[in-house]
Amino acid sequence: MELHGRSILGSLQGTTGDQRFRATNPSTGELIEPEFYSASASEVDQAVTLAHQAFSSYSRISGKNKAAFLRKIAGNIEGNAAQIIERAGLESGLPKARLQGETTRTCVQLRLFAEVIEEGSWVMARWDRPDPNRKPVPKPDLRSMLRPLGPIAIFGASNFPLAFSVAGGDTASALAAGNPVVVKTHPAHPGTSELVGHAVREAVRECDLPEGVFSLLFDSGHDVATALVKHPLIKAVGFTGSRVGGKALLAIANARPEPIPVFAEMSSANPFFILPGALQERGDALAEGLYSSITAGSGQFCTKPGMVFLPSGEAASGFTEKLRQSINVSGPFQMLTDGIRSSYGSGISARKGKQNLKLVGEQSVAGASGFCVGGSIFATDVQSFLKDPSLAEEIFGPSTVLIEHSTREEILEVARGLEGHLTATIHGTEKDLREFADVVAVLEQKVGRLIFNGFPTGLEVSHAVVHGGPFPATSDGRSTSVGSQAIFRFCRPVCYQGFPDSMLPDELRNDNPLGIWRMADGEMTRERTANHALQFTSQN
């Protein structure tokens, strides 16, 4: 498939404008053909208007038809996987095996949401039956369910050119809930985005859906992003990126005449606690596993453990030495963009200048080409950590800080002082867990996912998983951006009072034609309740 470098506006193609850019190969630093054109203000408006026009019909198509659409997108991506992966490799520098896995994950997400909406119970239908004879006032017939919000603006992420991009989790969950989407691509991988965008647009056509269900906008800077969030017809935003970027979008969204929700995944240092029993039993194995977790994806995973707490002593010294050796002999780590490399370098330089922080391991990158950096390990004590909040900030890349403590009370103080994170990991024995139970209880209030005797990198796409956390890990800690529960971000409850059965959505009708789980008078049931309802009405 030939790349055109122009935005996708429903079934139409954008124009060539004055603002043009090209992707960069992170391995060589060279620019890649072709040129791409940032969307104009009129094209932003056209895409959002098309989405608004599509909403009235797309929001009401059946779960079965929406599921077929999501599966068609997955099939189209798989049908052009070779070209998509080749282009993604050029633009991201990521290895083929990683991109093959990410392609699979993208399609798994789409099919997971297809299963959820095809079954249908996700709408949380509720029915409180009427009682016209209730005193002192009659009880009305009340029925409610979740309904989609409207056009959603989705922002592609830098570190996942497929799974958190054009057809990634935000897009899949928004479409599953019944919302048209307008995707703003990440400028680091525009060619990959266009190829996936064509796969989505073709699925729209093949499923005979309104053209405005999907549009794709290129943007080399911030103008398109600002215009998109400001547009009065956009009803919510999905974003994965930096804290600075997420907070900027929040400010724009909150300044609108009609503020809208922004579901932003921003920054997380993911505290990692090694308790005494675990350190004594398997210190070397923990050092090996932690090294792999810190350097996975060159440390460019939002779940990377960026601060590690361990009890001081001889075992801690051995653990630190093992980790130091691993870092010192590893090869250079390639970053996704020059901006990420620069930001990592600035963060490492700032930490090297701190009096209370010791550099215990660093990898040389002399002679390396492209956007390469070296891994680094810092160490400090818990009191220095508590006095310097900057040590708890995320550095996006292959680095972490080891914090030694000597008492249980110090760890409890650390846990209480943490800001919101995506994950917290605890390595310990059953005895450790009993002794540190109050620490676990505190961490429940600080993160979205607690891991025991595992590692935070590597995220299962499933029904139970939570990829979110209190601010500033995300802008709304009540939600997740991964897993089937992500669908709940892009909908709202609507109540229908006193409506005739024939005018209700299928999910709320007396006879439950879809056979979904519903709450009827406070009890969960899948029963066809028409006869019950008729008997109730005739008796009263």
C-alpha cells in the first residue's frame, strides 16, 4: 500500500498544506520518506463534524454489528501486517519480534472488546418495576443503562506505535462503547499510523458504517491537538504520554465552555519493594529479574520500576553489585525519538549532580549511532529519599534508583508519602506479607495494580487487569486504559422513566430480547421477564 502522507477524513483524503514533516529512523538519525502534512484547522473541523454526524446512527447499532466491525479492523491489520511491521520498525527502531507481538496485542484488544459488546451485559442495564398503588406516592417505572458520549479524540503514544496508537486500546474501547473517534497520530510514526488508519477506514466501508466513525489527523506539533480538544463537538479525550502533555490537555479541556473528561495516562515511577525474606532467599534472581524489567523496551515502558526499596545490609550490597554488573556490561539502549533521548540525558545529568545520590553503575555508549543511551543505576538511603521529592519522579529510560532502609517504620513512611502510580510491586515471603500488611494496605490507595513476587513490565490484556492509578499516574484514577473495563470511560448512565416498552432500547425491554444480565428490582437476572411484568401490572 502506498503512503500518501495526508490525513484521513472519513472516506476522504486530506490536502497538502504548508506544515510538513517526516519521520526519523532512530537507529540512524536519518529522515524517512515520504513527507506528511499536518491537518489544517478546517480539516480538524471536518473530521469532528463527520464524527458528530455519524454518532446518531453508530451509537445505536447493535453490539453484534459493532463486534463485527472491530473484528474486521483486526483482520485488516493482520492482512497487511508485514508492511505495517516493516514501516513500524523503520520509524521506531523496535525489533521485528517486539512489533509482531504488539500487532498481536492490538488485534487481541479489538477482539476482546468485540466479545464484550457482543455479549452485551457491559451496559449495566437496571430496571426498577413500577408500583402505581404505593403510598403516599406511586413508584414510577425506572430503567437505566450506559450510553456512549459522542465523538472522542484519541492521541497516539510514542512508545507503542500499534497497541496504544491508531487502533489501540483507547480507539478500541471508544468504538466498542458506540463512539466515533478522531485519532491524532504521534509524529514519530506517521507511516505506521497511516497504514493502520487505512485498515480501520476500510473496515468502516466493509461494514457499511457512516464514514465519520473514524478519521485520522497528522500533526507535527501541537496545533491540531489543541484545536481537537477545543472543538465543541468533541466529548472526551484519550491520551497516553507525558505528565506535561496530559496536564496541558486537561487545562484546555477544563477551560472550554463545556468542560469534557480527559482520560490521560501520564507518568509513573512504579515503586518496587523487596522485603527482607525475599532478599535473603533469592537476591541474585531478583537482581536479574529487575534488570530485565528496568531495561525492557530500553526502559520506555510506563510500568518500568523506577525506584527500588530494599533493607540495608550485606544482602543489599550483593544485590546492588549484581545489578551494577548487569548494567555495566549491557549494550547501548536505543530510544524511540531524539526528544526522549534528550529528556533522558537531562534527567540522568541532574541526578549525577545530587549530593545525596551515588551513581553505582553506568553503561558506556561511546561510538553508538542513532538515538542511543546508556543504562544507569543510582543508590541512596531512605532519609535522603524522603527529603528529595525529585528522586520519586519518572525518568523515561533504562535507569532506576535503589533506596536502602533499616526499619519497618521507614518503609511505611515511604508508602504513605508516595504520589499516585500505575503499579507497586512487592517481593516477599508469606511471613513478610504478614509483617508488612499495613504497607500493602497503604499501597492499595496509591496504585492501580499491586504485583506480588512478579515484575510490573508486561501487561496482560484481560477483563480483570487495571492499567491506571491515582493522579499523576492518570488524570482519573477510577478508570483503566487496558482491559475490557476501559469501555466504561467513554459512556454515561441514562435513565428512562415511564417509557412504553416499544420505545426502549433492546437492553431495557420487558422480555430481555438480548438475554443479557440485568438488575431487576435489585437482583441480577438473565430471565425473560415479560410475563412477570404483565402479571405485576394486572394485579395492580
